[in-house]
Amino acid sequence: MTLFDAAGENARLSSARARFGLPSSGPALPLAGDVGQRRYFRVASGGGAHLVLVLYPTPSSQPQARWREIGAALADAGIRVPQLFDDDPDSGAALVEDLGDRDLAAEIRDAGEAERDRLLQDAEELLGPLRRIDPAAALLNPPFDAAFFGAELAHTRRWALERDGAAPLTEGRSALWEDLAGRLAHDAADPSLVGEAVPTHRDFHANNLMRAPDGSLAVIDFQDLRLGPPDYDPVSLRFERAGSLCPARGEAYREAVLLQRAWKVLGTFEKMLSFGRDVYRPHRDSALRAIRTWTSPGGPYRPLLDFLPG
């Protein structure tokens, strides 16, 4: 039995409801998550208010501790985050504020072109206070480095290029990929090329920004925050998912950072598509578009285009 089989999940939900003093009856509506293994449920309090009950895959996990600690640091820096009402690491459960279903991605999709750019500019304004958080919070996770970026590109090789082993690269192609991907990973992590590291959300895209009841933008999914290149969060916002619906100037960002992130998420989205998660298809397509559009024709990363699927 896994922690998230039907019977085990129902047992954990019942236990968490009792632990947090929630009504034992009533619906627990599963909420759409993303790539991570956490599970989210909308539940009602005794007074009828909606709350989000979070189940982590294992008890006393590092992501649960990081969510609590980094969330507190972001709030101290003036960043709106979901309020943590209760936390029970021993059972891998937490009770947090329900910010609703309206994320920035939905606002961008519904907006006209001029309004889309304003929404993205509003989101970018959050990066100032985010980068001023307590330095200790930014060091809770290891910083981005060439090895980390290289491991992400290895994940892309597995899922986007080799289809989880179904289409392995030939020996020559493998050697070429490793050389080119290694160069990209090294360059994206080199402060002399991309700037000194700053606190970085790591997944600063429109689906991780929610419109709070007071109208402010709230940041979610921040437990992986760490030190990284200054352009990392901006390119995530501007060139991924709904953010890619607004014209952007790729030349305004460090090419190595933009491309490393785009290749990284390409692997993530191809993996999700292989699992039948077709909702990731437009996200995969925007990653492909970013790679093709912003790879300099005469630059060192141009040969990587020959590895693109499709």
C-alpha cells in the first residue's frame, strides 16, 4: 500500500480532520496540484469556512518543513502567502488558507494583450521583496549550481529525447548531448556570465501566483526557494505557460538561463504527457517555442536544437 492509494488516503484524511478539529463528515474536494506529490483537499471548518488540507507523501518531510519556514520568511518580507493555520509534521498533514481557484494564469488567459503585460509586470514587482528575504531562508535548500542544472538536463534527456528508454541516443549523439548540455548547465550557473545569485522561487510562473481576497497576488509552491541566477524567476514567468501568451524580449535575459530553464521544463512536461496528463501539452509547446525562438543562430547552444523532439 502506498500513502496515496484510495483506502490509505481516506484514512489519512479522516485522521487529519480529527487532528485539526474539522467536521468528520462533508466533502473533501481534491484540488488540482502540479508535478509534485502533495495532495490538496478543500474542506469545511466547523463554521463552514473553506480551508485547504494538505497531505504530504511522507511524515516529517523536508518539503513540509521548508514550506513552513520559507513561507514565514516570505511573509516577514511583505510577500502574501497562504496562512498556515495548523501543521502536523508527524502525520505529514497541514491546514492552510484557501485562496480559491483563480490564479494569475486564468487572469492572463482572459485578458487583452495590454492587460496581460500589466499583469506580468505586477507579478515581477514581487521579486524585489522576495529577494530581500532573510538570507537564512534562502539557504535552507542548496543553491543552483552546474551539477544541479546538469541533473535537470539529464531528466530532459530521459523524457524528451529518449522517451524513458524507448528511443536511446546513439553513442555519438549521446556524447554530443552530454558535451552541449554540460556547457549549458555550466554557463547557466556561472556568476561571471549570469550575475550573482539571488533568492529564487524556482517555479515563479503564473499558476503559482494566486489572487487573494484582498486583491493582492499571493505566492504559492515556494518550498524549493534557493539562491539562483537573477534571470531565473523572470524567464519562468515570461516564457512558460500562460506567461508565454504575452510577447517578450528574450534578448533582455541571459541566454543560458532562459534556455536551461526551457529545456528543463520541456523534460518535465514530456514526462507528464507520457503519463497521459494532456493538460501539459500547451505548456510543452510553449517550452519548445521558447527554445526555438531564443537560441542564438550563431551561439554555442545552437547545436542543441538538433535534439528537439518533433
